[in-house]
Amino acid sequence: MAFEFVELQETRGFSDSGGRVSASRTFRCWDDAAPLTSPKMVKDHFGVELPDIREEFPDEKLIFATAFSIKHIAESRNVWEVQFTYENTEPGDKLPNEEGYIQITIDYAAEFRDAWRSGVTIPANGTQTGLDCGGTPIDKAGVPLSILVRMSDITITETVSAASFPERSLKIRQARGRRNSTIFQGAPIGQVLYLGANASRIGLEKFSITHKFRQDEFQHMIQSARRNQLSQVDTVADAQGIFRAGNVDLVQPFPNFADFNLLSENF
């Protein structure tokens, strides 16, 4: 006899809780001609006689196999039980526990920031010039107003091999607190700041790394009004006799650059 298998229909389950679907199928398999002596020998039949990861649940759409378990049936002649777990999560090229898996999350946000000028032209790549930033005065006697600044928080999670982690860790440490020297995730040079990463071991040979970035339409530059020896904002009267901040600089807290595309081959 060749490879044989049977599905235990009584174990087939299906549940839907608030739109989250989970299901399962259980099989028993054996081979009298060439006894199955290891889980690997069972896995060799995935996608042939048995289902495989990413396959759809029978008679359902968008319900995919996402995990499996293999165990030997005690006191049997090399009979193995295989259980597949299904979810309504469309699989990509990789699963979360597979090397090379990547997930990108973007939070499109905005915040208010103090400003003395509006309509300011940001220098190329957000490089500090030491010159007055120009623009239209909006402060009142040196007291700034709040303007809205659009930004995005970008989180990229990837699964990598443990062997590659030391080199990746070095690149992460070197890139922290720097801005992008090349276009990154569609953002121009200088708009994205690398905030660092979290890393944790998820297996003997795998790590999960979560990278955090912040994109800022103003290149992360901050307006700063010049002050006198009394730490008061220097003011001058405009054409209407309204006192405004005399000189306003654009300060760049993050002057250094790094190529974020070198952080990983996965993004």
C-alpha cells in the first residue's frame, strides 16, 4: 500500500465571532509500504494528498490555513494525526513566523506646533542654514501661535534569522535618531526620522524586529525666535505698528542622515 489518509469529519470545526472566523480540520495518515517515522515525512505530503498552508477551507472563500500540528498516535503502527487551523486572514508570501515576513502599519496623524511665521520655505533636505526663515509673521508681541503639522508614524515588523541579528542590531544602533538620506517609503529625503526598534526572539533561529519611523512634512525643523540677553523674544514693529518677533530661525534637531533601505533587505 502507498500513502493513505482519512479526514476525521467529526473534528471539523467552524466558528465566527464578531467577524473573526476560525476553523479546523483533522486528518490521520499512514503508509504501510514505507512507514512514516517523522513529522517531516508527513509534511512531504502537504499540498499533495493533504492540505497545505494558505489553502482555503472547503466550500468557503477567504478562509485560509494558517497553522498546523503533527503528532504520532500512541500505540499505533506509525499512524500520525495532522490538524490544520484556518482563519479569515488572507495570507501573503510569508507567514508571521517565517523568515522574510513583513507587516507595515501607518498612522496618519497631525499635531499642533508653536510657530512665529507661516508660509515658511523649508530648506532643501531640512538642512539648517542659520538665516532668518522668512515667511509671514503670525505671533503677537513675540508670543507664538499654534500651527498644524501633518506627519505619519510608520511601523514595520519583520521576521529575520537569528544568525543575521547581530549585524542588523549594529545597523539599527547606527541609524537611530537620523533622517533618511534616500527616498524611503515614498517620503522625500530628510522627512523620515528613525526612532529605533524593538526586537524579541520568537524561536530558536528567528527574531521579530519592529522598526519605528516618523515622517514630518516640515523635515522635523522647529521654529525658534531669537532672544535678547534677558531671554525675551526680540521684537520689532511691522508696517501696521504691531510688534512681531524680529528674527526666527529654523532649527534642525536631527542633522545627521542614514540610508534606511540598508536596515533590512525586506523593505
